[in-house]
Amino acid sequence: MKYIVVTGGVMSGLGKGITMASIGRILKNRGYKLVPIKIDPYINIDAGTMNPYQHGEVYVLADGAEVDLNLGHYERFTDVELGREHNITTGAVYSAVIDRERRGDYLGQTVQIIPHVTNEIKARIRGVAAKSGADVCLVEVGGTVGDIESMPFLEAVRQMKLEERENDFLFVHVTLVPSTTMHEQKTKPTQHSVKALRELGLQPDIIVCRSKEALKEDVKAKIAMFCNVKKEAVISAADAEDLYAVPLMLEREGIWTYISEKLQLDQPKVDRAWEKMVERRRSCRDKKFFIAIVGKYAELEDSYLSIKEAIKHAATELGYNADTKWIEAEDLEEEKEVCSFFDDVQGILIPGGFGVRGAEGKIKAIEYARENKIPFLGLCFGFQLAVVEVARNVAKLEDANSAELSETLHPVIDLLEEQKEVVEKGGTMRLGDYEVFVRGDTLAKKVYGKKKIVERHRHRYEVNPAFIDQIEREGVVFSGTDRSGTRMEILEISQDKHPFFLATQFHPEFRSRPNRPSPPFKAFLEACIKHPPEK
């Protein structure tokens, strides 16, 4: 097994995840089988309870694991399906070690960071790598070198480096090269970052330098000399307009040549599909149209990262560039007329979320899309609020609402009876891949082209079966259900009543890929292109 470990210095948010995903794509293009692992040094067991303002979106894997958004980058770039074992957190590691100590597995030893915690970390990395049958295991160590919380993980990979063969282990360090107002590129932050890494016993093989503009040759030479690497191992990673172009940028910088020599990898013929996709994206950059995304975290776009990427994938496939107008749902709640928010918008998308804040604003946006026949896509909470909106304004259940949001005589969204029996918080969450059965002769059937699909879920409340007959009228239909037929999965309005009105209880964005866009997103954007806004 070959290992590539990615660390980061100077500051968080430099792009370690994109760097590792890009290296993965470069390897994938040459036919190598990969297994990515993300290490998060926070004490949370997983990302499920984390505030999107602090950490961006919670990404959901096929097995229901709620994880860091970087695993979304790994899946999109490498097209490898991941599971909960691919995200290692401090909380999960310490919990396992403490459980073992309580059971007496350590036979009375004094349980310490070294060797017990580091051994647990190494065992988890090697276990995932072995189980995958991959050629290369990619490991991103989250956090910034020098942080207290990441030190056990850095110590663990230091030990692994000694325990593995010389040509089976490679360290990539991502760092920052800022520029002064006079456009002088400064190397001191990188020098200090590598110094901190070397003090922990780790010597980077490759240094990826993030900067506004490409590194100058003399700057590369200076970093190489002070950081004890070859000049060819100093890789310039300037700001890119398109994330999906980063693998090509790194390859032009020679990163593959250096990796292949260090790890003794062959250089087979390269698959050019990714390069063609990037070129297609570049060629349609000027063919723009606008859609609105109405959310409660609109000021932090990373809260909806997978939605942004799914829109890009579908737009590229259609030969267009979809530009997004971000609208705070709470702003709509204060307005009687919301039409000014949607000037020149060709579609309206309501993403997932939890809680009462902004809910009425989202319902106003859904009503506006339905009444004005603007293409609409609702996701998860957006689906539930679409049910509320049509219940109120089509079925005339005026006080209809979700039981999550308020008490009402018409809780059209509620916990199912079997869910109410589960008292423990979180026990009723429906997470990960589930089958969805699509009714024939519906918009959903046209969108997917088949009757059984699999999509990822992250929700607790469901459509209340007691109100289904009252809601399904005037073209409104639940066109997708679970196998039992009791859980509603897709809501639509027939196309003789509306050009495109579709909402899904699941999150189709999580399964969208650059060369394989999500069917609901593609169909939604097609409808947007066909129905320009009326002036």
C-alpha cells in the first residue's frame, strides 16, 4: 500500500481538501485505485451536530455518516463512494480507546496518547486502506500544524512513515505564500510552517504553495533551500477560477512526476475525460442564466456547497453557466411583495435546513414560484415546506404547518407513529442511501427515466399520511415513495399546470458528479433555460 499524507500550515481554509482531491484525480486519471481518509481533530464524534456557520455543510455518505464537507470533494473529484470509516475524528478515536480501557482490554496498563491513542489512529488508517484493496491511500490531516489538537495524528503518521517502506510513504504540506501591496511574495510563513512540522519529526516531500498568483522562480528556489526540498517539489497553486481545473494546474507544475518517482509508480496513459470536462466548463462560461437560492445560511455559501457543485455539474452538461443569486429567507418574511427579490431569475431553489428561522420566507418563495410558474426545485426541508405551501394555498388547509415548526390542527409534516416512540434525540434521523419508487407517467419518471432509484437522506420529519388525500389535488401529486408507500419522497405539480415544480425529501446533490450530474438538477436547469423570466 502506498500512502500520501496531506498536512496544512499557516492558516485553516487554504485548500488541503481540494489539494488532496486533486492529487486523487491525477492518480485516478492514470488508472490507480484510491481510498481517501479525512482526519478531523475536533472532539465531536462526527459532523452531524455542527453549526454550518462554523464548519460549512454537513455532507452525508451512503451509509448515513454525517461528515466534513471535504469528503464531498473527495467523492466528486475521485468518484469513489466513501463510508463512515473514511472520516476519523478525535472524538471517535478517544471514545474507542476509553471503551477499551473500561473493558480492561489494556490489562492494567496506564493508557496514554503514545502508544494507545496513536496505535488506534494507525490501526484505523491501515484498516480502511487494507479493506479497500486500493493502490494508494490518501490521508488528509485536518487542522493546522502547531495546533494542540492535531498533534496525536501527526505523531501517528510520523510513526507510520518509519514503519512503512521508504518508497511507500509521501508527505505533502500545503502552505501560504502571501503577497505585499507591492506584489512581493513572502516565504517566511511557509518557512515557519515547515519548521513547526520538522520539529514534530516530519519532513515534507512536496510543498504546495497557495498564493494569489503563480510563484516566481526565485521564490520557489528560496522555499526549496530553506525548507530542505528540491525546487521541483515546490508546487505553485495559485487561485483558480474553477476548482475542477486544480488537478490540471498541479499536473502542469510537475506534481505527478515527483509523486511517481518518489512512490515508484508507473506512468500509464492518461484518461483525458476530466480535462475535456474542464474545457467544456471553460467554453460555456459566458452563456449565463440566473437562479435564486433561498436559504437561512445564504451569507455563507459553503453551507450549501454540494448544491453549488451540483448546479455547476448540470449547467456544464447543458452547455451553460448557471449564476446563483443568494437570498436570505428571513428577508422575505418582512416583505408583503417578494417579486423584487426574483427579478431576472429563471428558477428558484429551496435547500435543506432545520428549524423555524426563515421558514415562512421560504414558503413565500415557493408560493411565488408556483403562482408565477417559475421553475422550482425543493430539497429536503424545501420539500417539506413545499408540502406546507400547497396544503395552505391549494388544499386550503390555511393553518397547515410542520409539527417541527409550530402546533397546528393540520400538521401536514410530522413524525410518524413509530418515530414518536423513539425518545432519544437523533434516534429518528433518516440518514444515507434509501430506495425511492417513482410512479409512472409523472415528471419524476421523466427526470430519472426509471421506477426505482437510490438517493441520500438527512431528515427526521415526514409527510403526514393523514393529509395526503387532501393535498393531492389540482395537479399536485406525490410521485415518489419508499417501498412501503407510507413515506412520501417526491412532490410535483403536473406539467400541464406548471412548467417545472419538483421537490424531493432526499438530497440529490450528494450523488452529483462533474461528469454525471444529478437528474433533478439537470431537469430543473433545463426548465430554467426554456423559461426565461418575463420582463
